[in-house]
Amino acid sequence: MRTRTFIVALIGLALLCAGVYGVYRIGMNRGMEVAAPARTPAAPTAATDQKAGAAADRKVLYWHDPMVPGQKFDKPGKSPFMDMDLVPVYSDAGAEQGTVAISPRVQQNLGVRTAEVTTGTLDSTVEAVGSVAFNERDVALVQARANGYIEKLFTRAPLDPVRKGQSLAELYVSDWVAAQEEYLSVRRMSGTALEALIDGARQRMRLAGMTEEQIRLVETSGKLHPRLSIVAPIGGVVAELTAREGMTVMTGAPLFRINGLGTVWVNAELPEAQAGEVRSGNDVEARTPSLPGSVFKGRVSAILPEVSPATRTLKVRMELANPRGQLIPGMFVTVSFTPARGKDVLLVPSEAVIRTGRRNVVMVAQDQGHFVPAEVQIGREADGRTEIVKGLQAGQKIVTSGQFLIDSEASLRGTEARLGSAGNESPRLPGPSASEARHRGTGKVESIGKDEITFSHGPIPSLKWGPMTMGFKASPQVRPKNIAVGDTVSFEFRQTPDGAYEVTSISPAPDAKSAIKGMPK
């Protein structure tokens, strides 16, 4: 009985304490409400109004995914490439996505140097090794003018040097004896009607193969001259010798072949990539180790239309002046080609170009220490300068030192958005790569450009895309002639390695009415 009374007393005491504590808390709360002033919405400050007005005045050009900046969207929403929202791009944006801002002090510590994009000509010099050969256009062939036999031979071996007008051989021509004796006999006759006979005898000497000089020698001397002295018509070397003393020759038989050395040919082989920079008529300079300090000048005579299947080179023929005969056939020379002056192109220092293997990038310096990467298309390279075909304009500032650090920072800035949502992505299952997968859709053609087609398409189930309007890369080969703006078409596309989407085929939609239902309005 006592125990039960004790338990009831304890319960009563606990209820009393709880009641007292509740009254205390109520009083405290009411006191705080009286002491604290009533909260009212914060009045907008001038700074808040300025920020809101600036945001409202900025014009949105398009939305895009920072990881795939090449794709543009006309309205906000989720990125079709990853689980993140599309980012707006404003018309007055001072820097594009991936822009890096570096203070002047840090630039100085990193050793950042810039250079200006200039215009000029890229006169690249191409060098090749060639061999000297005879100029086949500077050749003289000496033949026998009449039947006879060789009494004396003054040039006895091939490659003997000869001068112009030098005696090469002496022939005894028996047919000349009868013609000359007839002429001299008519000259000794007396009478008044002998001119016709003299002209006839002179003509028979011509038919026998005598020259006017030889006929004049017979007339002035009044003696027989049955021997023919053969002289060199040009200076050079005897390339071929078929005459020997005592041999009988017939009319027209070749006796000597003389090659001139006033000019020589140089045959060189150029790779296909460099042969495109050489044209017929370009000036050349040749040097040889056997004649140090000597420079031989000439020009490109011809580019032979033949490619060596083993070395994949083209043969270039040059004609060089050789006034002293120092260049000998078979000698090796080093030839420097000077291409003709080309048109002005954009030029940047070669060290400014970052070559990743898939693309070429330069870092463009903007105002207030901002740097932005720009993809460029490069051309030729020479003398430490590289031609820029596409991607830059004259007068822009580019980074020539420290650009690799800036490019790495720009890449990290571009991946920050993806890092924020990386934890929500599910692991990728094995399957075809993005460039191998093909996706199909139906939409309305909004515009057709040179390299891009814009569709207002319906849902794309394979990519979990909703209806939207976006542009696709497209080459002229995949665009049928019967497709025009406003047509409803079915198209197939794939994702390229750089993240863009490229149309692979287009055809008119078979059921245009049903296709229009799922398109964005």
C-alpha cells in the first residue's frame, strides 16, 4: 500500500514540474514577440535594382551546353548531352565559355608573351639534291655530206672537248674530182657564150655536196680540192664518236655527236607535298661541294608528269647556266627553289599553335587580362611562321609563351559544369560509341545553310530528347535537290568525335501530317 502511494506521489510531482516549465516557455515566447519588431520584406536597394535591370536588359543569343559549345538551342532546358541545364550566351558577354582571366602579375610570373596576327607572304624555300646531266636541247649531229673515206681524224675519243670551228676530220671525196675538173675545164675555154656552161658546172658541184665556201675556194684558186674538212658547229664535248681513220662513209652517215656545256640540266626529285610549291619558271640556285663558294643560277624548265611508285616523288628538271664548263654531267648539286611570290595570308608564330592531334588551337588575348581558346585551320609553315587559313583575323593578339598552361586552365573551366553533376550520372553500359550510333528523327526544315541545316524536330527516343529546334552539320552530298525550307522530312544523324551532330541522310517524310504532331510549335 505504501509503495503504491509513493509511485502516485512521484507521478504528481513530475506533472507539476512539466506544467511549471510549459508556463515558463510560453511567457518567454510572448516576451520575445513583444521585444522583437515585426519583420517586413526588405526594401530593394539601389545595387539590387541595378543588377536586376542589367540582367533584364541583356539579350540572350542562344543557349548551349558548355561541354558541347558547337550546338545551339533556341530556348532553355535540360542539356541533351548530360544531366545539366543549358547555359545562356548573351550578346554583350565580354568573354565566351572557357575564358580565363589572369592578373598582370600572374602573367608576368608565368612568362606570358603575346604577338599580333599579321598579313604577309609565306615565301618558303624548298631544297633538294639533284644530279647534273647534258642539256639535250644543246646538241649538234655531224654527218658526211658526200661519199668518201676518212683520211685524217683529229678527235679520236669520246668526251674530248672541242671548240666551235675546230677541225674534227678530213675526208677524201672522189666524186668531187670529176665535178671540179669539169668546172675548171669550162673556165679555161674561150668564147662569149660560156656563162650557161659555167653555171651548170657550178650546180653539179653543189649536187656533189660541196658548200658555197668550197666552191668559192675552187674558183679563186683554180685548183682541185677533193678533200672535205669537217669542223665542229658548236663548242662542247664529243658525246658519241663513230668515225675512224681509213673507214669509208656514205652520204648522211653520223660521224660525231657534240653536246654543248654552256647550259646543263639538273634533275631532282621532290616529295609530292613539296612539289605543289614549285612551278615552271621558278628561279633556282645550285651549289656543289666540289666548287665551294660557287653559286649557279637557273630556272625550273619542267616538272615531269610522272610519280615514282617507290619513293612517291616527282622529277623536276632545271636548266642552269654553266659559262666556264665547271658543272660536269653526273655531279651532285644541292638546289634551292625560290617559289613565286604568292598572295597575302594570315601569319602567326609557329610556337603559338597548340597541336592536339585532332585540332589546332591558339589562345587569343582579350581585354582586361582575358584569354579564350580559338580553333584554327593551318596551312603552310616556313621560317618559324604558320599560315592561318581559318579561325583568326588580322590584328588579334595571340599567346606565344605560356599558352599550354592557359589552355589547360580553359579546359578545366569548361568541365566545371559537368563535375557538378557527375555524381548523378549512371555508369555507361557497353555498347556502340557515339560516333557509330545512328539516330532518326522527323522534323520541319527551318533553314538550309552551306554547312548546317536547322530542323524543328519531334522527340528523339534514342537520345531521350524532347521536341526542339536545333542545327545539324550537313555536307552538300547528303542534301537531296528536292528538299527545301518548310518541307517535312525524315533524317538520320550521328555524333561526331568533336561532340557535334551531323546529318547522314535526308528524305521526304512519308506521312507529313502525323509527323507534325510531335514537332515544337
